[in-house]
Amino acid sequence: MEARLLIADQNPAVTLVMRRHFEAAGHEVDVAHDGLDALEMGSTGIYDLALIDHFLPTVLGAEVIQTWTENGIDLPTIVVSTLSDESMIVRCLELGAADFIRKPFNTAELDVRCHIHLMRASARAGRKFSPD
């Protein structure tokens, strides 16, 4: 099953690397470069997984996650960030993030974590996710 991913990061180099990586794996990828765009795009209900940085312009990643959660948007979200404040990482998870990965990230770890969350989301929706 091909997944549709939302990547939100203000750094064009990061989004390019992630986009190319996931598109090469057969996924559809859309990119947001600020929190407002991420908030709007993630609210559409068309994404299977979001990967967002906490340090987004206009609206921080934690606020994006909080708004999605408050509005009942069930979008598995992995925070991929340089965030080092443990209390803020915990806060992101409390607000509804499914996972956290510290930058710089290892693509193998990113793949495994994405796969796990896509499988869980598919199971909740009654679909079968297969990475093939």
C-alpha cells in the first residue's frame, strides 16, 4: 500500500531529502514549509502520516499537533526535530504526537518508525498496510 505523507519543515534541504527518500519508496509526499500550511494541509484528512518539525515558522509543531487533536483529526504524527528540551518533547507526545525522532536522523530508523505508525493507522481504519 502506498501512503500519502505530509512533511512539514522550514529547511528546504531536509524536506528535499525526506521527499526523495519517501517518493523512492513509492509514497506520495506533500510538503509544508510553515506551521500554518501544515495545520491546513493536515486538516484535510487525506494524509496517512505527518512528519513535522517543532520549529516551524508561524505556528510551532506542538501547536499544530494540539490543534489537530482538539479538532478530532486522527493523523499519526512523528515530530522530527532538533528539539532537545525533554519537557517539550514530552509535551509534544502528550499533545498527540505518535513519536519523536531527533535530527539528524537515520533513514533506516525513520523508515521503521513510519512503517509501525502506518500499520497501526491502517489497522484502526480496517485496512492492511504492506510496505511492498
